[in-house]
Amino acid sequence: MECLGDQQGRSITARTLARCCSWGTLQRRLPFLCWLPQYSLQWMQLDLIAGFTVGLTVVPQALAYAEVAGLPVEFGLYSSFVGCFIYFLLGTSKDVTLGPTAIMSLLVSVYTSGNVSLAILLAFLSGCIQLAMGLLQLGFLLDFISYPVIKAFTSAAAVTIGFSQVKNLLGLKDIPRQFILQVYETFHKLPTTRLGDAVLGFICIAFLFVMKIMKDNFPKMYRGMPRCYRICYIIVWVSTTARNAIVVVAAGFVAYSFHVMGLHPFILTGKTAEGLPRFQLPPFSETLGNRTVPFREMVQSIGPGMFVIPMMGLLESVAIARAFASQNNYRINTNQELLAIGLTNFLGSFLSSYPVTGSFGRTALNSQTGVCTPAGGVLTGMLVLLSLGYLTSLFFYIPKAALAAVIICAVAPMFDLGICKVLWKVKRIDLFPFLATFLLSFWEIQYGILAGILVSLVILCFPIARPDIRVTDSNDLTLVVMSGLSFPAIEYLRDTIYKKAFTVSPPRSVILDFSYVNVLDYTVVVGLRELLHEFQSQGLSLLFLGLQPDHLRILLAADLKGFQRIQRVVTAGDQYEEESRQPLLQNASKDLSRPEELEH
């Protein structure tokens, strides 16, 4: 018998391993196995164009977003290449690009205050949490964050990020990080504005704005277009697409020219660490002065950011993936996306990356340039590595005002209060989570997100706690429950029945119509027992109509004293038959001490 049991155990284990290692399972866990066998030369051409185009955008943005995070600019590049290679293997969207974003950089700044060790540790912890959620198939949790909350957060983040760059745009110093204090100190120190930084910054903003308008309104290429027009079109398209890189390079060249002449009108990025990051363990402790800060204290310093950042990273990336999957007619696997971003943050922390997520701007650019597969990200990642290997010495001359202009123009489209007008027309109650999130985010980011989620949950749960109960009073007093009955609703149901049956003279019996009830739990059963007892003590009847088979079994199993149900005879008009019959409650005069069925 023991041998038989061992054989059965080995057989089950073998079947489990065969299932886990099957080709279908490998394709689900490594999605590149699905499209790689079909890869063609045409796909390669489009992926190379898209990867190169996104690469021209990601390098200047990475430098700028590191400024938002309060970290040295090289950490923006450290965070930009790991996701390109991981997503090639694990991603289910052809369009998404992973890397530093404005919102994620802002959150990192809030929870780490520019501490490099905390930022890298936060990437490690975020990756662990995101991997766990993906392995446990917890992607559905993201569905509980409503769209108004997301839009409010992104709009508030756009204001916060944009205003945080005003100090670099104007060359102001000693500006605090907290938004309210930041606004006050910025206006207070306007007289100390550096003319060179201000002029350069506004010229860069104007150039980026004009180039964006050109890109949005430039006519599309068509067949039969003359060659000279086609060449001009390609030049304009490349220039408008790579406008961030052009601004950064041009501003750096101007700053270098002044530097050669011995003039210093701009605040420069300064010395940047050269070369690729070393592969090493994330900092589980750090030394500050003569004191070693242990892991526990570092986690306490991060605080709620340990949960806010992985959730917002997942939300931003999955929302972007879903949007472009819907636009381009394909489907994504939410839990697989969690694994991709989780592994990116986990492995990235070993290469000095701070937390990253999907970038809406770069994803849109990737899609517009006709990317066919995630392979386009490989070229983007290689361009970032080339920049780290050979261009970091040139970053010294990049003016901070130019990077501030890139950031302001990148986050400006995220600010969208037009949704308030739509919400007012569609469903005004959704304005409450929007406003709660938007306003409180200026105080503390986590409070804004938490407030929006809580208000959304209250709105979601209110119909559960206050179900629609319709009262008909023709011959019999009938209460029709129009939705499920869960434990938050039982007190409301009891109050409604008391008001209709016991506050009138004389008190009346009631028919409780459960035809539309699809949920029934134990707390409701206990409440119904108390209701039956109350009706019995008054010498009245509480009859149940339209019980579903499952709900009838629940009530019979509860052995409710005095429980009675009636059946409705339906005519062509879906009404009770009344031909020469007394009202139902007048015929329900049987003994209430035992459950029975009255047919009418």
C-alpha cells in the first residue's frame, strides 16, 4: 500500500511538473515565444525605427526625471535600460516602454527626500511586492481604483511636478520640497531670479511648444508624394519627435560656449558619475556619519511609500497597457504585466535603479512610430547604455533650466480639469473622489490617493447598504427588494419594514418579495429571524415571495420560527390572480410555529 501511495504521489508530481513545463505555460510566462517564431524583416525595420526614436526621447527625459526624484542625473539613466530588456521577454503589450516617469519620480522624491540608498531599496521592495502580486494573481485589486481618482492624481501630480521645476527654470535656490511651502518660497524669492537661466528656460519651453504643435498638425505622408517633400517630411518628423534631445544638446552647446569664454550665466548639471552602474546588492543598511542605519530604520523612513509606490507603479503601467491594447486591437495579461514590472524593479535595484513604471508619453511615441513587438525596446536600452558608457562626461554642461523646460512640457498634457465638466454631465457624484484626490494630493500624495479610494468605495458600497426597496399597497402590503441583501443592508431593511408595518394603525402584515435578490448572507438571516419574531409577537404575518432555490435552502437550513413562503401565479400581465380570491395575507392564517408553503 505504501508503494502504491508513493507511485500515486510521484504520478501527481510528474503531471504537475508536466503542466508547469508545458509549451502553453512557457508561452504564457514568456510571451516572446508567441511572436518570435513569426518575426519578419518588415517587423524588424519598424521596431528599429521605433526603438531609435524612443531612445532619443528617453535619454533627456531620464536626466530630467532624476532631477524630479531629487537624485543625481545618472540615476535616471540607470533606471532606463533594465525595463527595456525585461519587457522584451515578459511583456504582453507591443507598445509599452518601462522606465522613469514624472509621477514615479515625484513619489520617489516624496518618500526618500533624495536619499540614493532609500531610492534603490524602494525599487527592490517595490519589485518584491509587485512580483508577489503577479504570482498570486492579484491584478484584480487595481480594478478598485476608479478613473476619476487616477485623473485627479495625475492632474495634481502635473501641477506639483511642473511647479517644482520653476526653481530650476528661474535659477532659484533653497526652495523646500513640500508643495505649499514651495509655492510660498518661490514667489518670495522671485527677485533673486537669475536672468540667464530664466531666458534660456523660457526659450526652451517656447521651442518645445512650437515643435509639439508642428508634430500634432503636420500632414501625414502619402503615396505619390514627391521625393523632395518626402525628405522634408522625414526631417521635420525626426526633429519634432526628438525635440527633447535637440533642446538638451543645443542648451548644452550654448552653456559650453559660455564656459569656454569664462562666463557662467546658467546653473549646470555638474559632474556626473561615468560608466555603467556596478551590479551589487541593494543597500540593506547605510552609513550616515559615524552611525550605521539598519534595514528596519530605512524601511520606517520610507513609511507608506513602500505600498503607495508599487501600487501606483502597477496602476500606471497596467492602465497604459490596457489603453493601447484597446486602441490597437490586442489583449494584455494583467498578471503577466505585474510580473514584468516587478522583475524590472527587482533586478533594477541591483543596478542602482529607482522605481520605474510604464511611461505614457514614450509608449504613445512607440505606438505612433509603428512598433510591432517589444523588441523595439532592445534598441532603446542599447542607446541608454551607449549614453552611459560614452556621453556622461558631456552631461556636465547641460543647464538645469533646459531640463526643467523638458519636464514642464512633458507633464503639461497630464493636467486635465476638463473631466470635471464630463463628470458633471455623466454622474455628478463621481466629482467627490476626484476633488478629494486632487485637493489632498497637494498636501500629501498618499493622503490624496487614500482619500479618493475611500470616497470611491463609499460610493460603491452605498447601494449595497441602502438597496432599492419598492413598496406596493394594493390589497396586500408588499415590499420588493430590487438588489442583493448583504449584511450592511439588514438594518435599513428592518427600519423600512417597521416604518411601513408597525407605525401605522392598525399594524399590518407584510409580503417580502425576494424575486430580484441575488445575494443573501448569514447576518441577513439573523435579521430576518428577529423580524419574524417581532411579527409573531404582534400577531401578524411576514411572508416571503419569489425565493430563489439557493436562498430557500439557506432559510430552511436556518430553521426560522414562523417562516412561510408563498408562490406567485403569473398571468399574461405578470400580476397576482385575483379572480374571486381573498388577499394573500388573509389566507395566510396557518400556524406560524413551523415553516410551510402557501400556494396561491
